[in-house]
Amino acid sequence: MSELLREKEVAQLIGLSVHWLRRKRWSGGGIPFIKIADGTGGAVRYRREDVEAFIASRSRRSTSDPGNESKAAA
């Protein structure tokens, strides 16, 4: 089983805010997450492998390189 990370840990790893993670959970397009409890107020966790995949998908060779994001959407 993959290690589960709290949102604060993920935010530090990716260099973005907890607010960004929360906004992406609501709007979509962020890192896949796990909701531990049903309903409101449940704990949210991220699998380390999903965070690492998210980071890898942002790799670019130049500023004009669209990266893997556009290839997956095509």
C-alpha cells in the first residue's frame, strides 16, 4: 500500500498552497485524492505515487513544451 500524505505535506512537496489543493479538488484537474470518510468533514489524503506522478507530468524541456498534460487531453 502506498504511503498516504496529508494536504499540508503535499503542498510542501509541490511548492503550492493548501488552498490550491482544495480549489483543485473542487474544480478538478488536480492530484487524485482519497476521501477517508463519507459526507462533509472527512479526512483527505493523497497517495505518494499520485503526487510523484503529478510532479513528473509537469516536466518540461522548454517554455514552449506543452508537456504530458496536453498529450493526455488530446
